[in-house]
Amino acid sequence: MSMSEVLHVERLNYLATVTDLKNQGYEMCVDVVGVDYLTNMDRPLPEDVIPERFEVVASLLSLSKRSRVRIRVQVPQDDPTIETLFFLYPGTEAMEREVYDLMGITFLNHPDLTRILMPEGWEGHPLRKDYSIGSVPVQFKSVNGAG
Amino acid sequence: MGKDMNDEAFEEQVPESLALVSETSEGPQELQEEEKTSRYELAAEFGSTLRLPEGIDVNPGDIDIEFADETMIINMGPQHPSTHGVLRLMMELDGEVILRTKPVVGYLHTGMEKTGEGLTYLQGPTNVTRMDYLAPLSNELVFSMATEKLLGLEMPDRVTWIRMLMVELNRCASHLMWMATNGMDLGSSSMMIYGFREREMILSFFEKVTGLRMNHNYIRPGGVAADLPDGWEDDVLSIIETIPGRLDEYDELLTGQPIFRERVDNVGIITAEQAIALSATGPILRSTGVAWDLRRDMPYLNYDQVEFDVIVGSIGDCFDRYSVRLNEIRESLRIIAQIADKMPSGDYKIQDKKVTPPPRMRIDESMEALIHHFKIYTEGFKVPEGEVYVAIESPRGEIGCYMVSDGSAKPYRMHIRGPSFVNLQTLPTMLRGGIIADAIAAISSVDPVMGEVDR
């Protein structure tokens, strides 16, 4: 398995850290994903990291160094916003829209932050842990031939 | 429906009765008993009014079209036959020339990542295998590898080689399917027949091994579902003996053929810098001349023990992507031949009581085995807390699985980084400045699988 390290970055330093890494040769951002830790707030984290409800995880890839780095950023519930990586990696456009759509995290300065998978005008963000998935009870035919 | 068709309440009782599940803006998702269900609700459930296409409420008079600059916006898809499923492209045209393009996706979204949070790790592959339905084994493999990394399991040798064999065969099948549809898109319908014919050989082999032609659920956390059947060597041998000759026929049919070359040469060009910036992987990145293949550059399974070449293109046009895929089939066959030589004997599942259910024979003799079997299939096995990202090379590029475990038997968060989803972003770059007829060739050359784009 290839080399891969995890960095915990504060939200304020997120853009600066990623810019640094890009200058160090991480040419590609392969993935941006959001996680809702609502029911798992006591997850293992390094001591200096204060757990928040949301986490945004960006995976960078260096083709020249053949290594990966994963950046985990804590995003609080009362202000679910984070800077966009669009201006460093245009390929994050769709990934960030997906996180916005399904997890409800707003990417500041994103050029077109609209829903991508769910229909326009959908309410709620399905991948949040407090989003009810609902249920469809099985409907049986009436016994007496009615209907 | 069995309901009175003259139900006058149809129009009137729409809004109030529709507040059962507040989370959705499109009305309730639950049905009452049949007597209490109105026709509107039944109609909604049958899909005639629920999930209207976007823009149905738009009054054409409201659309602000500027006639002055003579550009026109047209929609291609989501039902266009050459958009490979339900891809919709909004294109801004100046005459026949494409200016801007916006891919609109989501028509096939079924919430598979949310579904995955409700399934145990053993049930997970049945879910993810349906994402990229042309390369189901890659999906299963990346899911299983992520789970095994969290568990800290090392697979037996034979499991690794079986997985490589199946995934490489799947790569051939997927690329052959692409050759078929690409030929079809560009007007060579005989290519479609040939592509499907060759793919059929591989699918028949899959059926023999896994029991299914698609959506196998064969690669699972802890190993594979079943050992290779007796005589598998003969089947594999006949595949690697037959297909190379057929590929040479494709060369004659397409590669050297002027009409085909006219359609693909210098069409849909993307540079290496653009492809890297747009996070494109797989044949699209390699067609620009970047020799990046996770099998070679970040080896997983036993890819460091087989010999193969990474195929690259030069200018990143549709023809380069065609030839990269065509020659990748040849390389895959080369790998398969080496795998068939090296296939060791041994277990096809890890002998770890925690994740592997006892064999069927033991269940008849031992109550403990029965309980153990039952527990693994109902409760599943617990996976240590942690988060992991695993990436492998699928036929379409880097497929990744980001998995978070909270220590229970179900993933806390399961995200698949679909290569098609990301690769679609290269389309506006490829199409810009080209003519609309070339759009067909370019869309086809991206090879999007909408099941994976929308998940």
C-alpha cells in the first residue's frame, strides 16, 4: 500500500495549507468528502483537535512523488462553511457541490454552489445523520374485494 | 389502479393531505391503506406526478433569451441515446460551434451512500457493485479493501490472485463494451455487435464463477464468495487466445479506417495540465501523455509481481482515448496470462473466525457453528474505529472508497469516489470550440457510467 498521511488542519488555515501542499507537488485533488459525526462525537482525534459535528476531508495526490495526503478539517454545526478549493483545483467543482447537496456544508466563493444530485428545490441534506430516511409500508389489498 | 377514475377530489385535495414526511419537498413518501388513499396519492406513488422533470413549471415566456448575440442554449439528454444513460448536457451554441457546456447529473441518484450506512460490511458489496455496473468487481474490490484495511487483515495469496484475475477480466469486458458503444455512437454498428460478442465470452466466465453476469457480489470483505470452478484454466485460456485476434480485426475495422479517423482525430482535445487540474484519471489522463496508472505507480494486490505496460496517448483527443483503451485490453490479457501461470493453491477466504462464516458442512454437525454462521449473517462483524481511503485503478480511472467506522458492524460513512463523476468535468473543456456533431464522439470517449456518477 502506498504512502499516505493524514493532516488535521484548522478551518482558518485550510486554504493556506492546501496551497502549500499544492506548491510542494500535490498536483491533484482527487476527492472531497463530508462526514457528519452527530452520533459519534467522541471519535478518536489528536489531543489538540476539538471535535466538531462535521468534517470535510480532502484527499490530495502527488503524481510526481507518488504519495497521498488527506486533510481533515473540523466544521462546526452552527456555521457549516469552509473555503472552496476551486481556485486551486478546478476539479473540486462537482465534488464540493456534492458535499453541499448531500451534507449541507457551504463552500465559500464556489462559482456555482447548487444541488447536483438531488432535485432543485429539495429540502434537507440526505447524508446528515438527523435526516430521516422515511419508510414505505407495504400496502395489502383489501379482503372484501373493495377498491 | 382499481380506483374510480371519476374521483373529483383528484384536483382539490392535493396539498393538505401531503404532509406525511416533512423532509421531502415533493410530497409524502408513505402510503395509507388502500381505501384511504386518494387517486392523487396513488398517482404520486406511481411516479406520474412525483419527480416531475425539472423545469416543468417554467413558462417559456419567462425565459430570458438574448437574441442579440445569437447564441442558443440547447439541452442534450437526459434521454438522448448517445449520452450513455441519463446524462443531460446544457450547451451554448453559436451556430454549430459549442461555447459552454454544463453537464447536469443526478437523474439516477438513488442514495447508495446513505443505503450503505444501513448495511453491514458483509452486505456492503451488494450495494456498491451496482454503482459502476460495467465494472462491478472494481467497486466490490475497493469496498472490500477499505474494510480489510480497517480490520487490519492480510489476505491469503490465492484470494489476491483470484481478485486480480477477475478485476482484469472485468477491465477487458468494460473496455470491450466501450469499444462497442463507441462504434455505435460513431456509426459503426457492426463494431457494436463484435464488442458485445467478445464481452459475452468474459461474462459467461463470470457467470460460471460467480453465478451472475453483472452485480456479482463476488469479492467480499475477507476473501471471495467461492473458489474458481474446475476447469477455469481452459476458459481463461480460450479467452486470452481468442480476443487478441479479434482486437486485430478491430484495428482493421476502425483504427485504419478513414471515416472513423475523421470522426475522432483532433476531436475533443484536452491537455495534460487541464486533465490534472480537473482531477481526471484513467484513460482520459493517460491519453494526454501522463503515464499514471495506480496499478504501476501505487501498486495494490500483486500488481508489482506482473509485467505490463502503461499505455499513453500523445495529444489527448478522442483517437488517443480510443487507442489507450484498445491497447489496455491487450495489456490486461497479458496480465491475465501471467496470473493464470502464477495462481497458487490455498484458501479462497481468510481463515479468521471473526469475519469468515463456518463452511456449510460444519453447520450440520455443530450447534456452535450454526450460531456463529447466523450471527455473522444477521449482526455482521464489528470493525475497529477509524477512517481510511483506499484507491484502485478501475477501467475508468481512480475509484476510491472513503470509509469511516465507529466500531459497529455497519459503516458510519461510506463514500465512493467515482471516476466517471469526476471525469465528466472534462467535457466542457473537450467540447469548447468544437462542433456539435463532435460532441457525440467526445461524450463517448469520456466513457461515463451514470450509475456511478449519480450513485
